[in-house]
Amino acid sequence: MTAGRRYLVGVSAVAAAALLLSFVLPPDARTGVWLATALALLVQGPLGWWLVRTIGTERLQLVWAVGIAARFALVAACGFFVAPRLGLALAPLLFALVGVLMCCVVVEAVVLRTATEVR
């Protein structure tokens, strides 16, 4: 299996798990969890794919650092602007956002680890 396919399968599994978990939450928290999952995947998807494409190059650490900064900016934007503007509960949105982003970082780490073992 290629690194790109591993990444796609991993991120899809994270998204599915987040959506399934949202159904055990109270209805007023679900909207925040769904929005957090969508935003996390919109940011994480391209960033992770970019990282996977730089495996084995000298740009890997730079791409990783840009990805971390983008994730931090997303969490800050959601906490300061998105949740208050939309009237969403802050805790479910931020917990879900950070959870999905960190799970995606784990997917990246697994993909990077397996890709470097193969080389």
C-alpha cells in the first residue's frame, strides 16, 4: 500500500470515528463536533497530503512546521471567532477539533514511519 493510500485510509477512519462518536453526545453539542470535524479535515487533508508528498526530501521538516502552525491557527480562530459568531458551545467544538487534528497527526506519524521503513 502506498503512503498516500495509507494516509487517505487513516484520515477517513478518523473522520468516521468522530462522526460516530458525535451520535452519543447531546444534540446541542453535535453541531459543534460536526463543524470541528469538517474544519479539521479541510485544513488537515491538504496539509497531510503535502507532508506525505515530501517524504524523503529536505523540505519535510518545513512542511511539518507549517502544518503545526496552521493547526494552531485553526484552533485559535475557532475559539475566538467561529464558535462565538455561530453561537456554538465552545467546549465540544474545541475538544472535537483538537481531538480530530491530533488523531490526524498520529496518522501522519504512522504513514511517515512506515514510508521511511520501506525506503
